[in-house]
Amino acid sequence: MSKQTKETKKYDPDVKVKDFCGKKKIFFLISLALILISLLSTFTGVDIALEFKGGTIITYSYVGEMDASTIEKEVGSLVGSSVRVQQGDSLDGDTHTLSLSFSSNDGLTADRQAEVTDKISSLYPDGEVEVLDSNDVDARSGSEFFAKCIVAAVFAALILIVYIAFRFKQISGWSAGVCAVLGLLSTLIVTYGSVVLLGFEIDSNFMAVILTLLGYAVNDTIVIYDRIRENQSLLVGVPIEELVNISNSQSLRRSLRTSITTFGSMLVVTIVALAMGLDSILSFSVPMMFGIAMGTFNSICFVPGLWVWWQKKRGVDVLKPTKKAAKAKA
């Protein structure tokens, strides 16, 4: 054990210092691999929700049993385009609901919708099929919503950089802010990849996940930066790699507990949604689980190592003591 590590025991004797910075190349490779897989997943096909593409949604009520795959095939052949089918239960419990989504710029005409209804009725003559609702979705409104979400995400990232830069100016705040946002960007890309690979739609739930992670995923990074700044005054002259290892190790238990608790909550929600067949909830809870896991990895492993690498490139081997620490030493 080095002299500096021995010295830190008087501040927190129960913490075992782990060599996070010594493994930063491995962490970088893991992050890079996950980012590449997520980006390449785009070529497998991205399922864009109707609210962003435009089209028509028709909702029916029916009794008995219907096969969703049969309806998709038969109705798809009728209209000459793909159709997405979702089934559910009515509030009264005696009937079921059937929602058909058609992607198109102009929607389905009234005659075309009547043909679809007749087709379903012919497939299931005893189903008592009735139209509950029919809506045309304008792609422009979805595009505007998507654009506003992107603007909000970019604005939030800029605010984070500025906030971290001023709050942690003692530890080269601008570099700390940029590293935190790069880690956040990595989290969002991997979350996107999980959505695509698992076959979920890019919809309003996906945008809700992204906006939630913007605030949540950087939280552990802020805690670690705060501990680095605190130890900068307590451990004057300690090499920057060891200072980060100590600070990260002191924050590790707290970070893991927070992430495990949140991840566990999303896991419970996912299990309940699977049992109840609530696909709309799954499209939020499952990507959130991936985002929480990746965000925790980035905060603990990727961002601190990246920040240390940045400081070493600038020729910083030891952080300068704060004015408070310098006066105390004098």
C-alpha cells in the first residue's frame, strides 16, 4: 500500500480503495463496444411510432378470441401496407379492444376504413366487431414534438456543462463538465440501441426515457466530482489517479445502492407489465433499466477515467490545493 493510500485511512478507514484509473483502458473499450453495437443496430431496422410517421389508428371492440398475426396479415394485404395490431381488455370486462395502426402520410379514407372493418368482421363473424374510434395522426405534430425533445436534450447538456464548470472550477470544471456530458451521451446511445434491438418503437415513451436519463444518469458523476473536490483539500499532493480512485471508492457504495434501488423498481414494474400484458409500460421500464445500468457504469468507470486522461494530457499530475487547504497548511 502506498504512503498516500495509508494516509487516507484516517479519513475513511472502512473504505477499500479500488484501482479504477488503472483499468480505464478496459472501461473505454467496453463503452466503445457498446456504443458501436448500439449505432450499428440502426441497420437492423428502426421502428418509428405512428405519432412520428403519421397515419391512422382504428380501435374496435369485440368478443371472443382473435389472432393478432392473422389480422396483421389479412388486413395488411387488403390495404397494401404494414399494419400494427394491439389487443386489450375493455373496462367493463365483457369485451376486448383491438387497435390497428396504419402508417401513411394521408391516412385511410372512410371507404378504406369500412373495407378494413368488413374484413375483420368476415374473419370473425361471431366477434360482434364495432368501431370505437378512428383517428388520423399528423406526422408534422410528431415531428415538432421530436424536435422539441432534441432541443430540450441539447439545452440540458449545455446547462450541465456550465453548471459543472462553475461548481467544480477547482478541479478544472470545464473538462469535468464535458466528460460528464460525454458519459451521458454514451448512456443515451446505448439506451437507444436497447430500444432498437428489443424491437420497441421510437415513440413518446422513448423520448420520456431520454429526458429522464438526462437528469438521473449524471447524478452519480456529480457525487464523485464533489468527493474529488473535497479530497483535494484533505489529501494535498496525492497523484491525480490515486485521488480519483480514493474519491470513487468512497462514493461507490452510495452510487450502487441508489442505482440498484432504482433498477429494482423498474424491474418490478417490468414484471408486473409482463404479467398484465401492458406493452406501453414495457417500452418505458425496459429501456430505463438499460439506461440506469449504463449510466451507473459510465459514472463510476468511464467518466472518472476519461477526466483523469484529460488532465494527464494537460500535464496535470497533482491537483493544486484549494486556497483553504493552502492557508491551513501554512
